[in-house]
Amino acid sequence: MSDHSNMQPAPIMTIAGSDCSAGAGLQADLKTFQHFGLHGLTAVTCIVSETANIVRRVDPVDPSMMEDQIRLMLDAFPLTVVKTGMLGSAEHVRRVATIFRDHPNILLVVDPVMIASTGASLLEPDAVQTYKTDLLPLAHLITPNLPEASALLGENISTLSEMEAAAMALSTSFGCATLLKGGHLDLTECTDLLWENEKMHRFNSPRLNVKASHGTGCTLAAAVASGLALGNPLPESVKMAKNYLNHSLATSYTFTSPNGEAIHALNQGTIKV
């Protein structure tokens, strides 16, 4: 991994929703960027009232306001990597794609956020097609989980062999690398697959018996984007990101709310790996 000590931090931007509990969304991304010594920038797409246990309200930011944030950051900072998270609507997806069509040298890491860990929908139904036609073909890397990959491909994915075929199919369809996350498979290990340049990379990790799963997808994609911003190759960036996420999960903690409810949290941004 590149040595980023005693250097001016590289800028990196996340285009994502704001999570008031700071476990997911742009807050998780910023903590991850900070951990890797980067200067994080944000463009807010929506405001989400949520904890790890519930999504209570989602208010979209006006698409023109989101667009202005992105364009201002592109004009003000020498960005080489941008990560997208929750976009919410077809119009938000379309505007992001329109902007980055004019910036082909920026590496886009697209996390196609569709469903929260609680099961709440985070994407309007018509936005899936806009992702497929407008944004995903511009990506350097996409990072779907299995339900998201199933929605993009229109087929069920329930085995490792089906995961392999899905990763290759997604990359072929959209002309980008695919990191397909296998955490939803009921296996003793978590297996993520990276298909890049006609080569499959497998990343296995123990399944940790922790409840703090809120924000894991955001954190992993932000960590991969961080590795790319530091100048690392994609497979090395994914390995670094997996290590970071596993440590974040293993050292997660729990708050007790005033009414006695357990609120679980990843330990993002405060560990050294």
C-alpha cells in the first residue's frame, strides 16, 4: 500500500445520503476516508432519519442542489476518484451520470444502494433502469450485494457458482470491474468476488457473529475508493478494504438508548490496520 504519511492528503468525494446516526451514508464514508489519510468531500443526495434498527424518514435533496455541490467540488479540487452511494431517484442518478460523462478520467466507484440493512427501500423502482442505462456504464467499479445484483440482472443468485457467473455478467453488461459481495449467502465464510480484466479474485473472511451490520456496504466501497485514491491497484484496494471492514466489525460496539433499545455501531475510522 502506498505510504501516505507526511503528505498532502489526496481529495476524494462521496455522493451519498446523510445518515443522522453516522453509521452509514456519507458519514461512514468520511470516517473511512479520514482513516486512510484522505481529504473527504461530500455531495448530499438525501437526508435520512435512521439508526441501525430503523429507517424512519427519507427526504431527497433537490437534484439541482445535488448537482451544484458536485460541480463545485469538481471545479475546486483535483479529484481522481469519486464514490457514489444512495442516490434515491432516477433524476438524481441521471444527473450524476450527465456530470461524469464529461469527466472520463475520474474513477467512479458505484455502490448501487437499493435496500437498507433494515429492509427499507432506498431507491425508487424506476431508478434501477436509469442506473443500468446511464450510470453503471461509466463506472470503474461497481459494488453490489446479492439482492442488488439480482435486481440488476433480473435473476436469483444463491450459490457461489451463480455468484461467479453474475460477477462476470455484470462486468460484461456495463464494461466495468465488479466487486460482488456475498454476505447474504448462508455460508460459514463470507466470500466476495472481484472480476477485473477477465480475472476472478476471491476474498474470503470469517463470518463474524456481530449485529453491527449497518453501513458495511458503504464502508467497504469507501475503503476500496480510498485505496484507488492512494494509487493502489484494484485487487490490493479491495484486500485493504476487506481488512478494514473486518476490523471495524470485530471491534464494533453497542449503545443503550434511553428506552433500553440496543443500538449497534461499526468501529469506523478509529482503528489502525
